[in-house]
Amino acid sequence: MPTKEKTKEKEFGFIITQGISRKMTKTKVTEKLTNFLAKRKQDLMKKLKLQENRIHTSSYYDRNFREYKGLLRIKKECKDSRIEQIQKRNEAMWRSRDSPPYTISIYKNY
């Protein structure tokens, strides 16, 4: 007999990485990544019908790798299978719309 997966609030999201080239200043990269995170947050709010306080963004500079990392965290009640579906769909869409040097990886905290 299959067991039903309980729906509980989980934290998941995306880690967006932007490398720094010699042509781009840290300020320019920060601005670009901040704009990218803001647009993606709006996309997710519309798609998932979430309030603004359910999606959090943050970013920092990783000196070891010389890159900026942005984090888009989503807190939502849903099943693991739905989370994977949300992540795969959005990751594919963002990759096709926004050209590299962005690297998008999955973030799970549950």
C-alpha cells in the first residue's frame, strides 16, 4: 500500500553563481546579479502564487573562487516531487533566457 507523502513547509531554491572577468568590476557584477535575483523573485512569486515574504534573496562575494553567489530561497508547503518539478522547470527556463556566465544550481534545506 503506497504511503501518502505529507505536505509540510520546506525551504528550497537556487544558487546563482556569476564569475568575475577582468572586464567587469565587482560593482557591475553585484548590480547585474542583484537585478537577476529581483527578476527571478518576481517570476517565482507569480508562478507559485506566493507573497513576497515567502521568497528571500541574498548574495555575497566568494574570494576563494573570485565569484559572486546569489541565493534565492523559497519557503513553501509542498511535496518533494513538486519541489523537483519547480526547480527543473525554472532552471531550464532561466538558462535559455539568460545566457552564461550564470551558473544555476539547486539548493535544498529539508
